[in-house]
Amino acid sequence: MKRIAIIDDEKDIVDLASFYIEREGLKVDKYYTGDTFLNVIGSKKYDCIVLDLMLPNVDGLTILKTLKSREDTKSVPVIILTAKNSEGDMVLGLEMGANDYIPKPFSPRVLAAKVKAFLREARQTSIQAGDIAIDIANYLVYCKDRPAKLTPTEFRILRILVEGKDKVFSRAELLNEAFVHTVSPSERTIDVHIKSIRDKLGQCGRYIRTIRGVGYKFSVEQ
């Protein structure tokens, strides 16, 4: 079972986030101070870490620096939690190697979706569907061996659709899973990105189907 660590000094937040993450079949370990988490680094292995920046005893940026300096933890995805007025610390955290951030107050469902997305990225190295090939490690997409230059956000949207082949995704679901480093984008943003993805994929763009009034799905069936 995949194991997640949540480090935050607000017990209500930790309990609520844990509830939604554990509903996805994941194990959660809870820490309320920075030093208690640092004490277990090296003895416990985590697949994803949710880290508050404002912590007692040892702050989140110090923990992040420690994680990214160790061979056994530097590749573990870290999602930082930050107050909306802490933009400077958030930017610093991303520059230090954090993989994503979520501003407080936040939706626990969005947090669980982001954790799942990072775990999914760690499991796979490539995806093939119809004439589309996705090289996950190198963020490359090919249609009939022709490269398609997608932005990171477009890449994430396409990957979500391909991995959920034949499943209909609402715009809200795509926003929750695909948009990192963006606060509350409009659902219409998805439509703009989908159009761009289709254009860049050329003939393979037909695989992305519009489900009127709902969202989008990826299907290779005619």
C-alpha cells in the first residue's frame, strides 16, 4: 500500500485531508510538528509528502531542503500547503524542489486528486493508445511517430484523458487533476487547452471527444 505523510500543526486539517486520501486506498501518517517528521526520515519511506510551511519547532522550508538533499527522499513528490498571503514562501518552496502547492483554505478532494496524480506519474514511464505514444519521463507526445509539442498543462490533460480511456471527465475533474501552480482557473480554460491539444495532435486530435454538457473523453473507437 502506498504511504503518504501529512505534516501540519492544525489537527482538523490533517484529519480531514487524511480522510479523503485514505478513501483512495492509501495509508496516511500524521505529523503535527516539523521535528517529529524529521526524526523519522530515513526510517520510514513515503510515496508522497504533504507539507505545511508554517510549522512549530522546524519550519516546512527546512524540511523541504532536507528532503531534497537526501538521495533516498529527493525524488519523493512534495505538495506544500501555504496561506494565501505567503506567496514569497510558496515561490521559494517551488524553487527548492516542491512539486506543487495548494493555498489554504483548500479542498481536501483537490488535495487527494493531486496526490493520486503524482502517484500515477511515479508508476508509469510510457503510455500507448491508438496512434498516440506518451513518454512520461521526458514529457514527450507522438502521433504516428510525429512529435507534438505540448505545454506541461496540456501534457497533463492529455495524459489524464488517455489513462482514463473511454471515461468521461467533467471540466471540474480535469481542473482538479491537471492544473498545478494555478489558483482557481475557470472551467472554460479547459476548452481552450483541449482545442490547442487537438490542433497540435493533428490527425490524433480526433481521439478527444466532446461530450456535450459534460466534458471530454479519450476514445480510439470510431
